[in-house]
Amino acid sequence: MAMLHIVNKSPFERNALKSCLGHTSAGDSILLIEDAVVGALTGTVMAPELQVAMQDQAVAVYALGPDLAARGLSAERVLPGLQVVDYAGFVDLTVANEKTQSWL
């Protein structure tokens, strides 16, 4: 059963993203929204862990584009392999996954 994990807190403020990464399985997806989008950037402390999840664990990772823009961050700064989605993409992810888990 594929699960969509939604993380909304900055990885520099809370450990929600790190906890989430410890509970994902192959085929799952992670969507970074609100302040969590800063974890999607290259060169951050979370970058190696997200790359491992995407490459070795077959977890798809997404960031919400409007939240990147609201924080003055460009999509060009996100990790290679991480996909930027809009609100319609957010809806598509919820439909495509059997379950959703929000990490607070």
C-alpha cells in the first residue's frame, strides 16, 4: 500500500522530516509543504538523507512550488530528482496514494 507522507515543518525547527524518513517504504511518496520546503534544497543537512530515500529506498519526494515561491526559493535550488508540484499535483498525489500521513 503506497502512502503519501506530508511534512509541513522545517527540518531545522522540528524532527518531523527525519521521523518521516524513518517510516517510509519503497513506493511511498513524501510531499514537503509550508516551511518543510526548505529541506528540499541542495546543500542542506537533510539533502543526503533525502537523496538516499529517493535513490536507495525508491521513495518519491516532492515539494510544493507555491510554498517554495512564498519563501523566496527557486525550483532550481531543489535536489536533483526531487519534483516540484503545484496544487493540482498535490491533489493528484493524494488520489494516487492509498493512504495519507501528515507529520506535525
